[in-house]
Amino acid sequence: MLKEKAIENKILATSFKKGLCPFVRKPAANCFCIKMGSQDIEKTVYFCGQYFEACEIYKTIYLEGNGG
């Protein structure tokens, strides 16, 4: 269990350094990159890229994971 968590943290850190939302590799069911409908493409490019910290979905997931 600890090894899995360490691997997951490394993946998230790598995504963060590349300017991608850390949840692109392991997205939630409501993430834009999961839906990818024609209305979500612009949001996916914007929020799953370098502006992920402005995404309400990211904020919700991040806060839940950090006791917020």
C-alpha cells in the first residue's frame, strides 16, 4: 500500500512539473479529459494543461485529498 502511494505521488509530481494537471493520468469521473465531448475540448486543453490550478474540479479533488 505504501509503495503504491509513493508511485502515485511520483506520477502526480511528474505531471505537475510538465505543466499538466496531476489528475490527467488518474482522472476523476467528472474530469474534462474523461468527457472529451465537443463542448469540453477547449476546457480540457485549458484546465488539463498549465491552468489546472484554476479548475474547479482540480480544486475539489485537491482539497479533498489534503484535508480541506
